[in-house]
Amino acid sequence: MTRLGHYEVVRQIGEGGFARTYEARHIYLDEKACLKQNINLSPSDTELLRREAKLLWRVHHHSLPSTRDFFQAEDGSTILAMSFIEGRTLNKIIEKHKALHPEEVAWIMQRLLNALHYLHSLGIIHGDVKPPNVIVQPEVHNAVLVDYGLASLLPTRKSKAVGYTPVFVAPEIIEGNPPLPESDLYAVGLTMIYTLGGDPIAKTFPSWVPEPMQEFCKELVRYDPMERPNWSKQDLIARLSDIRLEAFGRRSTLEKLVEKK
């Protein structure tokens, strides 16, 4: 079994443009971890991973991963060790089920918005909100936003995005403008449309999606970021809670569980 620092690699779980991720186990603590290792031994890729580690170092939130360690492997690559997030990604869930019930989508998006509200309060723009980066944990009723490789800290007017994912990127990023909190919220809107079984490119919805939820998404994906909702204009999490109450007669799944007893 391959060993990286104090960790034994269990299996590879992903590969992106510049790094691979692994499920691993700490050899002394016998605890799971997620390791991210840069593929190319280049100063630029090493710096990308170091930036991600520094961003995550200050993050402590139940819907976000946390940094465990950062070190250099024997081959010269760098390793970011993070908390291991159990669950399935949104894209895998939708590949299997085609769509989720709007009430399920509502609570998942509430968790996602809560995580982004926390990040934005720290000056961090995630920069890559999309279904593969949202891990759903139905047993603990949580959704975790992962992968900070394209994140920005306190961007200025001269800042440019490190990169982006087509389909789920806000138009201002494609145009070369600085990342904004509204850029992440645009991606939330597209992710929500996708999870509801809609088309994020055409921005269309299945007929069964309640009109207030459709309107919520449409506001998030307005072309002009200044016309989108943001945290200073309204509490987006509370608004989605109000939509749940209007559409389904309850604000939380806990109420649904109580009703069943």
C-alpha cells in the first residue's frame, strides 16, 4: 500500500486538471483523510495547492472540509491532507435519479448557501460551485462544499479567476472580471436548476417545480451580478426557508419527520 507521509493511501477517488485525490488513513490515529497531490512537479502547481491549503486553514464549518496537514512527499510533490467527507456528489445522485424532489433540493441548497455565507464573510470566493463539488450526507442531513483549487481570497478590481468550469460559471468570470460573492451565487442557481432536473444551460425547469423555487433560481442567475440577490440585500437562507413553508407547509425536514410519528 502506498504511503504518503503519515498516511496510507486506500484508493484514488478523483483526478482534476492538476491534482489527484485519495482516500487515506492516518497510520497512527487510524482515522480517514482525503489527500490531494499535485500531478506535475511544477512551481505553479505546487503554489496552487499551497494556496488552497492556506485558504482552508482558516475554515471551520460543518458544511466545509478542514485542513489536517500540508507537506512534501518524497518525489517532490506536495500533499494537502483534509477531513474525509463521506457521501455522494450531487452529479452522481442526479446521474442515477435524474432529479431530486424540490423539497430535498431546498434543504441541500440551504446547506450550500450557509457554507457560502460563511466563506464570503471571510473574504473567500469559492470559484467552482458545481454538482461534483457538493457531497450530500442524507444520514446527517448535511451537504458539504469541497475543492478550493479555484478559490480567491479578498479579490480586488484587478483580480482574475484562477480558472472556471464551463456551464456552471458566471458570465463576469468568462469576461475576465474579478470573482464576486454573486459569482458563487450564480453557480448555486445553476446547480439548483440541475438538481431539480432542469437544464442549466437553457435555464429551464420541469413543470413540477414550484413557481417560487423557479423564481428564486432565476434571480440568482441574472446576467448582471449587480441585479442578483446578495447577502447585503437579503437573507437567502431564510428566503428559501419561506419558500419551503409556502410550497410544502413546513420549514424543515425535522417537521416532516415529526409528522410521520
